[in-house]
Amino acid sequence: MFPLPMLKTIPVDLDSMDSRYTVLYHLAFMKNTILRALNNIHAHARKLQPDDPRLSGFLEYTAGCCDVLALHIHTDQRLFRAPILADVALEKLLSDGCVQNMDKVLKGANRLKKLAKKYARDPGEYNGDRFVTRLSFGVEFAARSWAQLHSIDATLLESACSEAEMRDCLRRIIASFLDQSDAAFLIPFIHSHHDRETSKHWPSISPEVRMTIPCLAKVYSRSWELAPFDVSTGRQRTSPEAPIPLLNVYPTF
């Protein structure tokens, strides 16, 4: 089951393309950062011991990852249910699969977060096997993410709305996502879980924001000690393991 497979992306500047065709890639890049985080938690959970000085940072990191996952799912739902053309929601222009039932995923993430908080209060009780068991929701998240992205038909969007309407909808949803997040965690999280080999253009941020990343990374500095990529340079922190395949099989729920 683990490592969870990555979703298909493209290594181009999405902002220079028709947003009706790139919306699924914006989603795929964000979902891949979360999938890498879940893989990373799985890879380290059994290796850490109660007396490991890195454990507290790892638990803080896990709880933050669960928050990002939950916020992403809720933002996804707002994106597809938001009016994009007059009063017509985006999901009405696409198939039903664009809004996946992520209830089990949300419950699983909440249970993992609670366990991380419990161990943070009493690190002597930490149990890596139990921690890994709580990650089982990641399999469903990966499968439902695959199903969601394969329900997005750009040709339907092209015939139903303008590029400007789609771009404005994306802009509003992204702004909402950022407004509801803890930027000091979210921005370093994205940069420490995005493989720049897949795209040097995503995430698209202003030069001003890019300059603040080192300062933001200090706020939750312990959270990035075991992250897969260096927050500032994008370099992989550890030697690469076996390649993580693309998710190219039909999901089962």
C-alpha cells in the first residue's frame, strides 16, 4: 500500500496556459505534496523511538500535515461547488466524480492528529506500529484523488465557461485556502514536499513571498527536520528510495 503513488503532473508553467485545462494539474501538484507527506510519515514512524530528540518535531509535523489535508479537502469541495458561470456550480459542468466522498479520510486524519497530540504530551508512550496503522486512510485518499482528477474533462469546461471565469474561480479558491491556513506552516510544507524535478514552475509565488520562506521555515523549524526536501533549496534530504510510481490503476473503495 505504501508508498502511495503520485498523481500525473506536467513540468510547465501552468499560469501561462488555459486554466480550464490546468485546474486538474494544480490539484494534482497539491495532492502530491500531501501524498509525499503521508509517505514520509510512514517511512519514519517505525524508525523513531520515544527517546529520539526528533520525535517531538515529527509529531508536530504530523499534526500539521493532517490540518493541511483537511483544509485541502474542504477547499476542493468549495472549488467544485462554487458558482463559476452565473449560478452554475463547477460540479454541474462535470461528472459526479469531481466531488469525492472524503469522510473516511477526514476521520482518519483526525484520529492520526489526535494520536500525534497524545504522544506529544507523553512521548514515552510512543508506538510506531500504532502510528503506521492510523495512516491507513492515506490509501483511500490516493485512490479518491485519482478518481477525482479523472472526472475532470477540460473540453466540457471549455464549452461551458470562459478562461477568465475559470481563472477567477481558481484565484478566489486559492485565496480562500491561504486565508484559512497557517501560512507559516503551509508555505514551508508545500516547498518541503514538492519535488522540483517534476516542475520548477509550481507552486507559483511572488518573489516577495519567496524571500520570506527562510523566515517562515523558522516558525515550525522542528517540523522540517525529517521533511523529504530542503525548504529553501529543494534538494532531497536523504538518498532516494525506490521510485514512487504514478497512480495508474483504477481505485477501489
